[in-house]
Amino acid sequence: MIRTATPADVPVLFAMIRDLAEYEKSLHEVRTTPEQLREALFGDHPAAFAHIAETESGEAVGFSIWFLNFSTWRGVHGIYLEDLYVRPEVRGGGHGKALLAELARICVDRGYERLEWSVLNWNKPSIDFYESLGARPQDEWTVYRLTDGALAELGGAGAP
């Protein structure tokens, strides 16, 4: 049901990324191209990784894209799950759980001590699903992000 993505999966990954963005009401924010995705996942120095969820007939119906992070408090890597998506028509079939289980297996096998991700506050079905697996919100932390003009301004400011 779960396999490591290959370069041949880029078109379906790209399509599902757009489906996820539409579900999250953010399709207008998607700037990535299939070429960028191919380079990030399969270039000379990939920094992101992907898995595909398939039906018994081999149809791709979900994906996870993730990368390594590092905990200074634990002294080891972890996995940050950037995106997890399962097509609506097959939700409830175990694909999402299987994708998360594969990432948990990688963590256990490699000695990583964290598997983390973000979820939109309004996405109650996903929150309920994650909590059913034992995941807990980190409600004492707030995510911050610099993008676009603010990032360019700060990055162009140079050292103080």
C-alpha cells in the first residue's frame, strides 16, 4: 500500500499537491512546478523525500512529503512531515495511517525521536484522525514564517 516515490511519480505528486492546496483553500499560493518538485526529491542532493499510497490495483491515492529536522534537546534527527494527503474518495481506507506508520517506522529504525507536522486549526477531521493515533498538539508553541517581501527585506539587510 505504501512505497517510496520515484521520478515517474512527479506528475501525480504535483496533481495531489494542488488537490491538497485546494482542500486547504490555498490553491492560489502554490508556486511549485513539476521541475522544482523533481529536483527537490530526486536531484543530486535531495533534501525532501516522498512516499506514495496506492490502492490494490496500483493507483496512487495519497502521498507524504517529508524532510529531516533536528532536536537540540534530544540530540538526534526527527522527521518533519510537510504534507500528508489522501484523496477524498478513499479516505477511511487506511492509507493515511499507513503513510504515517511508514514514517514512524523510519524514525524507529534510524533512532529519530520525533515525527512532527502542522495541521490547520479548522481541519477537525484531520485533528481527530491524528489524535486517534496518539499524536498530541503542541499548543504552547506558535509557528512563525517569513516569506516574500519580509524574507527578502530581512535577508537583504545583511548582518547588523
